[in-house]
Amino acid sequence: MSDAAEDVLPPEIIPAAAEDSAASTVVSALLFVAFIGLSIVTVGVIYLAVQDFLQKRERDKFEKEEAEKTKKGGKKAKAKARTGPRGFGQKIEEDEE
């Protein structure tokens, strides 16, 4: 039986890359370029997302400050200007024409 096992040995496996080294080199180079390109795009998208987040946060903070200013200063700004003396003991100055 050992003679039958020796006769059924699989043929030697030859890698496909050994036959076509120029094509495999080109494919490897293109895959490497694609990897680098996708990495750059990914970093760009992350950068844009962070910038957008920071701008939104700054705008919200600014709007909140403006709302507080109008809330505090809004009541004072709505007061009507009075004619006449503005303090105790001041004389009323009238133009006589």
C-alpha cells in the first residue's frame, strides 16, 4: 500500500505570482496607492467633522451669550425716555422762544 500512496502525490504547487511578476507588481502598487488615497480622504473627513463640531459649539455659545445679554439688557432698553428732571433737586430747563 505504501507504493500506491507514493504514486498519488499531488503535483508541485506553483504560485501564480511567480509566472507574472510584472503584473503583480503593478497591482500591488495600485493597491498601495489606493490605500494611501483612502487614508488621506479619511483624515480629511475627520478634519471636516471636527471643524464643523467646533464651529457649531462656538456659534451656540455665542448665541447663548447674546440671548443672555438681550434678556438682561432688554428690560432696560425698553424703558421710555422721560422728559423733565432726571434726579432729585435738578432744575427743569425750558427753552423760551
